[in-house]
Amino acid sequence: GAGVSQSPRYKVAKRGQDVALRCDPISGHVSLFWYQQALGQGPEFLTYFQNEAQLDKSGLPSDRFFAERPEGSVSTLKIQRTQQEDSAVYLCASSRGQGVKNIQYFGAGTRLSVL
Amino acid sequence: QKEVEQNSGPLSVPEGAIASLNCTYSDRVSQSFFWYRQYSGKSPELIMSIYSNGDKEDGRFTAQLNKASQYVSLLIRDSQPSDSATYLCAPNSGGGADGLTFGKGTHLIIQP
């Protein structure tokens, strides 16, 4: 595709509900990242995939957060039993290869509001 | 713990002047540095990357890097109202993860 696509753009969940956020990276991009951005803050790293392998999940805040990329393309970030502190914008980024010089391109994000 | 420090602002600059944005980072092994611009309610977009000490110029933008001082800056010449946004600094130390550590961002306002 032309860019990184995320859906839904907005999600309202009741506390305790499970949510699933989808990311469709730029076609052919090997690396995929998830970030969480709270209001007034910079994005914070959650997890990283190289193809279908999840190489780093050190940023996931709790075991309620789970991400997968089973075929090395589309990725889903799942949050179980949502809490109010999970309210944030969830950004997905992809890059062509790997390594510190690779440029990450961001999607528009999913704004999650937990009531 | 990797830390990236930016003055949150707002930084107010008259139209046509030079805007200077600063960033310091704690991780000495950082190898690449990215400046992203983020308009309110939008996603970050890359405007500059720099990997070596010194200056890198691209149009009205100049990135400056000093690894010894762990300092990176972004200069915007001939500032335009459309430059009003939050600017995020992101060093990358790699180590296999490649995830970026962002600063909180500097909110820049260009006054017409």
C-alpha cells in the first residue's frame, strides 16, 4: 500500500473489555513497530517484529498486552481487560529493513478511549 | 534507562526567523538520530536524519550532531506558520531492537 494503514481510527471501550487494533504496513517492509502515545508525550516503544518474529516486547506494559504478526505482514495489538490508563493513541510504524539507520514510517494511529 | 530530553515549550518564533530546537540523550551508544514533526492529532513524519558528527542540511532544515556532548539540534530557517507543530527527537542505539526512544517533543509556534 501507499502508507501504513491502521484501523480502527477511533475505539471506545468500556473498562474490562478486550480490544484488537490492526496495522497494515507498507508492502514489503520487514520491520514493524508498535508505540503508545499518551496525551502530551512522545511515543513510547511497545514491541518490534522482524517479519513474523517478535524480537522485542520489552515495552509492553503488562501481560494484558499481546501482539502478533503471524504471516509477516499485518499485525494485531490486543489489549485484554482494558483499564483507563490504557487510553492513548497506538501508533504502528514499519521500515524496509533492519538496523539503526532504517527510517520508520508511521500510520495515523488508533485513538483508544477506555471509559 | 534511555532518556531523551527536550524543552517542551511552547517555543514561539516570529515568521521568517530561525527556530532552534535542542535535544540531549543519555545513551552513549546511540548511532542514528531522527527528527520527526507531528501536527496536532496526526502521526509523526520524518523530516531529518543524521548519523555523523557535524551538520546536515536539507532545504530550510539543518540538523547538528555532537556525539561527545550527546546533543542533537534542529534549525529551521525562514520559519513559516506551517512549521508550527511538535518536533520529536529520537536517537536509535539499535542493539537488535531498533525501537526508537522519543523525547516528549518541543511545541513550536511560528507567529505570523
